Amino acid sequence: MSEIIIRDAVAEDAAAIAVLEEATFPMPWSEESILHDIENNRLARVIVAECDGIFAGYTDVWNIAGEAQLNNIAVCESMRGRRVGLAIMEEIIRRLQAEAVTELSLEVRPSNVRAISLYRKLGFEEIGRREGYYIDNGEDALILRKDLVNA
């Protein structure tokens, strides 16, 4: 079994995160936006995963007044199936709970079955739908929420 290390992102991670964004999302965040969250955004919690010493994925979450919003999570294609996404999510949930955050919410494409499966495994519940949310193709977004107080 590969060793997965989760750590805080540093400025030097921004380029790798941006490459992963480009490979993963139709509307990727820019390296500048990522770097801003890592270095200057007090609301942001950006963590990265390494698998056997190799960059494997990341997440960017904002803690706004005790309620967190998962902005993005991505795992390198070559690292998928190794439980990297699960490790990232478990760690960010642990960190948010340590900050007394009460809930974590996110939007996900209904077509992203793999992500939805992970979120459900972690106890997220569907609380709504945003019609036509994704501007690249007009796909709806499912709104999922996890109660971090009673988890």
C-alpha cells in the first residue's frame, strides 16, 4: 500500500495544482488564483496529497464564518484508485472540525458519479440543485452538505 502524506500547500505547489486543474476541469482555476489562496486568502485552507513522495492531488476549501465551502478537489489521473481523494477529504474534515466549523458544503456535477460516491461515503447529503450551474455545458449542480458537529 502506498503511503499518502497530506500537508498544507505552499507557494511552490501552485504550478502543480494549476496543471492538475487544467487536466481535470473544463473551467480550471489559474495558477494566480491558486497562489492567492495559498499565500493571501485567510479564508482558504489549501492542502495537498503526496503518494510515495509524488504530488497526487489537492483541495481548496474556504472557511467563512464557521461554515466551509469546498471549492475544488482533484486527484492526478495516475493516482486515482489509491484512496487519495478519501485521504484528502478525511483530513480536511478533521481540520475543519478542529476549527469548530459546523458544516461543509459543495457543488458537484450529477455526471461526476465517482465524486458523488466518495461524498456519500463520507456522509454528505444532497440538499438541493442549482439548475444550469456549470456555464461550460449548462449542467446542473447538486448541492451536498455534511454536518461536521454531529459527524
